[in-house]
Amino acid sequence: MSVAPQMSKRQAAAMPPGGGAGLKHEHARDILETPHAVEFFEIHAENYMGAGGPPHHLLRRVRSDYSLSIHGVGLSIGGAQPIDRDHLARLKALIDRYQPALFSEHLAWSTHDSVFLNDLLPLPYNRATLQCVCSHIDQVQEALDVRMLLENPSTYVQLESSSMTETEFLREVSARTGCGLLLDVNNVYVSATNHGFDAMSYIAQFPAERVGEIHLAGHAVDCDGAGRPLLIDAHGAEVAETVWSLFRQAIGRTGPVPTLIEWDNDVPPFPVLSGEVARAQAAMIDEIARRNQPLAA
């Protein structure tokens, strides 16, 4: 069984609650000329593994004024083969360079033999997968010297070999490795719609005490071959009202935590994106006020 690692100094300073956005180069002028429209920015690690150039020029300027979250998409935490040591070394160099407040990855796999599939594929939730995922997280946290947040996936198929629910699996992974969790509320709604389970019940069962960050995003609506609703985690639209309702339920359990608006496709003007961030921040302010209300006599 994995043993929860000791917290490093880098891990001890948590990002304060607030709303964040993905860093997009088309927003550079707005970000630099309108400082602090959001509380933090998040980048995809794999977009910044080169040594220099325009991406790093902007990131250095942004990092001097904002907290940073680094979100990985290429470690293949759930893959059957060993963690790619070269990829891990590039990731460590990036984290050492920019000292992010948060680092996260996905509960998914994306590699087979020497092939990288450029997708986040689902896992069976069983004891064999649990052992593999925990071993990989231990390796990553030890190599990077940071506490990783593990994100719940959006899924489009369910595997018959699963013997645990997703929330049970995530709770056990976090308990064994000491990693935190990233609660992607849109992913919950997408998976719940696709598989016919209750999204509010999922939020109620999620290990709220382990959540270090929340993601919100828009999704695309489609139908499967039988004409049933099929949602796609497309990150190309504003957050749906149903997802906002789930978010309010989530922060009712977790308390306010750093919350990111993901908008990676059909990227809107910055005021539209920052407006979504402001809505998340307002919900957290309301939750703080609710928690501070005196009890009725």
C-alpha cells in the first residue's frame, strides 16, 4: 500500500480561494493592460515544455503578477506502462521554473506501447487499477516534490470490470497517496447525463475534504446512435446553468476553493471569459457570507 508523502515547503502555501482562467495568448493585451481581472491563471504543461519563445515571454510577465496553476494532460497516470521519465523531467523543469501554487493531472490514460493517443481515456475502477494509479502518483509526487491534484474525468463509456464507484476510487487513491483532488463539476454533469446517474448524488459523495481546485466549463450537446442525449466536454461555450447549480452545491461542501473557468475552443473576448470568472467568485463570496451568518435564535 502507498504511504502518503510528507508535505514539502512548496506544497505548504496554498492558493487562496478565487476565480481563475486559462491563459490564452489572444488575451495577452487585455491581461497585461487590465491587471487582476481574475485571481489566477492556469496553463497546460505540455504547451510550455519548450525552452523559450513567445509562450514563455508572456507567461513570465503574467507570473510576476498572478498565481499560477499548471495542469498536465500527458502523464497517462492510469496507463499500464511506466511513467515516461523524459516527460516527467520536462514537467519538473517547468514546475521548478515557475513555482506554481497548484499542479494537477487527469484520472485517465493516453499511452499504449510507444504510441501517444492524444486523448484522455477511461479506466476500470478496480483493485488492479488502483494499485497502478497509486504507484504512478507516488512516483510523480516524489519526482516533482509537489502535491498533485487528481481530476475526475468526463466519460462516454462505462467498463464492466469496475468494482468501485468513481468517488470511492478517488477517495481511496487520495487516502493512499496523499494527493489532493480537482473536482471538475462540468465533467460530473457530462458523465451523469451520458450514463444516467444523478449528478447531485455524485457531488454529495465526493471526498470534499480533499478538493484543492474546481474546474467549470461549457459542454456541447449531441445524441448517441439511439437518440439519447450525449454531452461532450468541449470547453467551447459558457458554463451551463445546471453546472452552476452543481457548483453551488459543491462549494457548499468544500468551501470556497480556487475555481477555474476552462474555455479552450471558440475562445471568446476576454471580458466574456472574465465575466464567467466573476460569476464563480460571486458564488464563493455568497458561500462565505452564508457560512458566517449567525445561527437563528
